[in-house]
Amino acid sequence: MEAKKMYIDGQWSEGSSGKTFDVINPANGEVFAKVFESSLDDTRKAIAAAKKSFYVTREWRDMDSQTRGDFLLKIADAIEAAKDEFAMLDTLDNGKPLREAEGDIDDGIHTFRYYAGLIKAPYGGVYDVNEGFGKMHSYTVHEPVGVCAQITPWNYPFLMAVWKLAPAMAAGNSIVFKPSSKTPLSTVKLFEIFDQVGMPAGSVNLVQGPGSAVGNELGENKDVDMVTFTGSTRVGQGLMRAAASNVKKIGLELGGKSPNVIFADADIDGAVEWAMIGIFFNQGEVCSAGSRIIIEESIKDEFVKKLAAKANAMTIGNPVNNPDMGPLISEAHMNKVLSYIESGKEEGALLVCGGERYTEGECAKGYFVRPTIFDNCTSDMKIVKEEIFGPVVTIQTFKTQEEAIALANDTDYGLAGAVFTSDLTRAMTVIKEIRAGITWINCYNPTFNEAPWGGYKMSGIGRELGIHGLEEYQEVKQININLTPGVVGWYEN
Ligand code: NAD
């Protein structure tokens, strides 16, 4: 099995140690690919290459925005031509159903095209300023930040990479990118395309390996001007500390424990289906998952009955064959999810359905967990407080709108949330009170390239996508021009 290489300074490399790591198919536990692991030395070489590209050769940074945009369009076209291969790679190493992976690739293609256009939009402002020092003209320009390190998780391997790479590249930065070592393959393929379209040497670099070594250096190294990270809150906190080394700019997209609030006047069948999308899409391995259903007491029993019937009817199997749910990412993660389920039972929550590993037929050796619903939950339970990152949802009830809002906000996280009701005034009031960055009314999970994505509270700092996503990768410079050059007369002598 030929191992996949890293990409540093425009060259494919086996790295200084020649060490490789395995990539495992979670549907059957088998190793199906190997990847060369970057050492500290390789990571430093990648950072040095990005630094040289940004500060010395400057080809990407100084390229006019039209030509840079054309590169992004060529990249989008090349991804589109290889769409099936990309989707299969994400399905094989992540375990997501193929049709969901195909959706991710489509979204990624559009993200490149969106930023190819957006980079040509007008930027900056002209400011009418006071004349204390004479007549001045004041305006702003946006400039790339410099060397950007980007680190992504395993749950949306291709899409999380594109959400970071496309805007950072559009803005003219040089990049060192590190995907999760569990799902590195679609990123390798993406860098093959960067190579094919002729991205200037050093402008995009790919390092591989576990976060503790490679990722930490990306946070600590003083030649990195910015670090953006999508992953767990715990690692994000560590990166924030590391980034203090040279006061790097930082972007953090972290975990969540998002409320899905359902009122008695909602369309129940619609709410049931959206709740399923909210918690069981991508096996529940979604940062914005609606993992806490908070429902008006009078309809709870009917809702839970309908939700459980649908959850029990979900197909589970090899993700290549498009079941409703594939396996979880790894054996360790499956065990973590199962241990949360045990803790739910121990703490007195009522297990309505699921609650166990699924090993039927072809699933015998994979890391599958049945869709799980816990009723009678309270805010102090571990399963209600902590991000499980699997197909497990908790049910809590409320009697008043105030109670619903209080329960929704009773969390350290603030990534997402939803409200289901047919009362427009209530919908607008409740959604405004939910302390989260991404919210939905009468739906759950739709995401758009044009709109900003990011969290409040411990769910992160900054925004991806939309115009905000581009501005994250830009510095803003104020330029003031004296329109009456000469002596000001401030000092008497
Ligand atoms: P993780 O934090 O374990 O790993 C994320 C990335 O960080 C990986 O590439 C990993 O190798 C790297 N890493 C690990 N230790 C590191 C260190 N010390 N220094 C630097 N990098 C390090 O997260 P995960 O398990 O891959 O992903 C799941 C988490 O991601 C969940 O908490 C989920 O909510 C979050 N997530 C958030 C969003 C969002 O948009 N807010 C999107 C997707 C996933």
C-alpha cells in the first residue's frame, strides 16, 4: 500500500522520519490507507515555506484579485470533475453515508466559487474625519494576515478544509494546513489539485499527523501569524494559550450542545423529521447537532413516540450503500458514546430506544451505534451537559416560554439552536433570546456559504463563511493622507 505524502513548498514529500500512520475504515475496522507523518522538522519546514512565499517571493499575495479568483474557479472545476472520488474518500475514512458526502463536496465546490467572486467585491471605506491637524483624507484597505495555520476535525473532512482554505487563499495568505489524522485523504486529493492548477510554491502546504505534535507547533511557532481551528473546545483552549506566544490572530470553531425547542403549536410531524435531521444526520457527529430536545410538556409523549418509531426504522449499514446512518469514526469514539449512554441510564434518564452497539450482518466489525433517545432528562445529567458527538438525544420538558428559554441557555456552549412553533411572535422572541451563533425557526441544520457560521460562549471565536469568513483572514489598515502638507504649527519652537 503506497503511503500518501505531505506537500511542502510545492513538493510532495515523505517527510524527515519516513514514519507512516494508518487510516482505518470505520465500517469494518480495516486499514485501507497509509499516510506519511510529518515530524516537528517537517512542520517547521512547511511554516518556513509559507513564510518565504508570503514575505519574500510574494507571488500569491501580490497576484491581482481577478487572477487569484480564477485560480479558485479552476480548483472548483477540478473538484467537480473528481466529485465521486472525493465523496468516496470521505465516506471511506469518516463513515458518513455516500449521499451526505456528495452533498459536502457540492457545498465545497460552491464555497470556492463563492470566494472567487467575493474577493473582487469592493472593500474598505472612506471616512469623513475632523480637521484638528489640517484637512485629511482617511480610508481603509484590507490586506492578507500572512502565514495562516489551519487545523480541522474528522467529522466533515473535506468541507471543514474548504471552509478554511477557500477564504484564506482568496485573501492572499500563505497556508500550512493540517487535517485530522483520522480523515486525511480528501485533503491530500485537494492538494493534488492545488499542485495541478499551479499554486505558487509555498502558498499552500499540507502537513499530516496527530494534533499533539504537529498541531501544537502550529499554535506555538512565532512565524505563524494566525491559527484557525475547528475541533473540540478542550484543544481550542490549548491553542488559544499557545497562540499567545506571539499574539496570533485566532479563529476557533468548537463544540456544542445545542437546544431544539419545540412548542405545542408546532407542526409535530415536521418537527419530528427536522429533529431527526438535527441529531442523526452524519451519525450525530455534527458540532451544531440538536442534541437537547426541549419540548412543551403537553405534546411530549406524542412527539417522543413518533420520534422513537422513526429512529427505530432507520437503516444502519455500510455507508457506501447509503443507509440512513453509517458507523462512528473510531472504536475509541464509539466506546466514548456508549459510556455516555451508560451514564444516562445510571443517572436515571429513561432509555426510549437504541442505547447499544449495532452489529447485525455486515456491521459486525464496524463502529455502529443505534440511534438513541433518552426521555425524562434533567439539566444536571452528564448526557445533557456534555457534548456526546454521536446519535444520542435527550428530552426535557417545559410549561412556559420563560422556562424553555432558561433551559435552552443552560449550557456552556453557544453554537446553534432552533425553535419550532406556528406563532411568529413567539418564534422571533425565543430565537432572539437563545445565546447561540446559528439558529433556525421551524427547521434544523441548513447551512449556507453566504451566511456566517460560528459560536457564542465556549463554542468559539470568529465566523466562517460569508463575508465575515473572508474578513477573518484579512487585516484592516487605516491610511490617513495629509491634504495640506507643510508646517502644522503645533510646537512654538
Ligand atoms: P479534536 O479537537 O480532537 O481535533 C481537531 C483537530 O485538532 C485534529 O486535526 C487534531 O489532530 C488536532 N489536534 C489535536 N490535539 C491538538 C493540539 N494539542 N494542538 C493542535 N491541534 C490538535 O476534535 P475532533 O475530535 O477531531 O472533532 C470533534 C470536535 O470538533 C467536536 O467537539 C465538534 O463539536 C467540533 N467541531 C466544531 C465545528 C464548528 O464549526 N464549531 C465543526 C466541526 C466539528
